[in-house]
Amino acid sequence: MLERYLGRAAFRVVHVSIQRNHVHLLVEAADRRALTAGMQSFAINAARALNASHGRTGKVFAYRYHATQIRTPWHARHALAYVLNNWRRHREDAASPRTLAAKLDPYASGIAFDGWSQRVRFARLKDYQPLPVSPPTTSLLQFDWQRFGLIDLHETPG
């Protein structure tokens, strides 16, 4: 489902974290209208995919999205750490022996991120497909955030 947002000029998903009852996205959008249209499209397509996989119909998302514009390198670094390590905040990393051994959340786009402070070896499970995301095009998400340090694998977002 995320494939449809790869490489778009007006709206693209740069990073994602899928939790049990919510999703975090870092997106780049050309303007407010592109953000609104892109998020509506994402919510509709995600709801259709989830409903189809569970043999259901109806509303999937209880709330509208909350958007915060990233304006500073510090904010960009914080947002990256928050999204990529959100499973630690929700203690999903301690949910089972398999997740305790994992360095990265398999339901986030951390494998596509090259700003970890440690070298990451990701033991892929058979049939594992990384979540498809677009590389960032803004300097804030490409490199400006690094002025505040690379992101630790065990950093737990506040």
C-alpha cells in the first residue's frame, strides 16, 4: 500500500512506524493542500487494505491525523527518533524473546535509515519485506538533523 507514495513530488512517505492501534508517518508535502490530499488518500487506502485483510468493512481510523510541520534541525532529529524508535516507547521491543533480540522495529522503516549511531545488522526473517519509503528531499530530513547527533538504536522517545 505504501508503494503508491514512492517518489511522488507533491506527497511522499519518508518514514513510517506501525503500532498496534496507530501509525506514525514522516511525510514531505509540497504544501498544505498536497498534505491534506495525501493524508486523505493514505487513510482511505490503508483502511481499504486493513478491512480487506480482515474481511471487514467500515471505519478504521477513529481520529483525523495530527500534523506538525518540522521547522528546525533539532525538531527533525526528534521526529526521526520518535518515529523510528516508537516501538520502544510502547514497550513492543520487550514483548517477546524475538523482539528483545531485535535491534530495529520490523514494522517501521528503520532499515531504510542510515543515521543510526551504531552499525546495524538486521537479521531478516524469511519472506520479510521492508516497508517501502521514499528518501527525503528536504535538507532537514536529509542531513541538517545530524548536527544534534546520530540516533541511538535504544533511544526511547519521550
